[in-house]
Amino acid sequence: MEGTPRSLDPDDIEAFLLRSEPSVLTVHHLHVWSLAPDDVALSAHIELSEIESLHEAQTEGVRLKVLLAQRFGIGHSTLDWNATRARSRSTRSGRRKAGNVQEEAGLCPYVGAVR
């Protein structure tokens, strides 16, 4: 493993995701490194909004990986995500809060790397 490629700025990648993707609320723990001169990897934690199901969140994760590959040439992306529902749900206290898709499904939020 090498360091961050000089041609890629993690802040630019974060700004791109936040600016161009309405479903992305936050990006943090973003790391970019070279595996080889023409082989770049990325890992990041992404918070998604307006997601109604686990399937929809996984589909959005794959779509984001494709965008990262197309825009920045990143061939290996691992995204750890949290997703909240677009609509609110009632709690026992009567207050309304956004539901967490992974929590409700009882599943791990990991979306593995695709190439």
C-alpha cells in the first residue's frame, strides 16, 4: 500500500459526493490510497437520507461506487453507510423520528467493494 495519490484530494471527493448526490447527508472517515500506480482504493462512512429499504440503500451504495470510479478512477471502494427513512415513524413516547433502515432490518450496513 502506498499513500494518497497526489492527483486525488480527499476533500474534493467529499465535496463532490455532498454537492452532486442529494441522498448523501454526510461523509466522514474518508481515506484514499494507491494499491499500485494505476490502482486506487477508497473507504468512507456515508450517511444517506430518503432511503426506504435496505435494498434501496445497497443499490445507492453501488451507484456511488460507480460514480467514484467514473469521476476519480477509484477501482476499489468500500462504503460503510447509515441510512434514514424519508418519512417519520412514531415512537412509544408519541414523538416522531426517522427510522434507521439497517436497525429495523437487523442487518449489517456493510456494502463490500465492487470492481
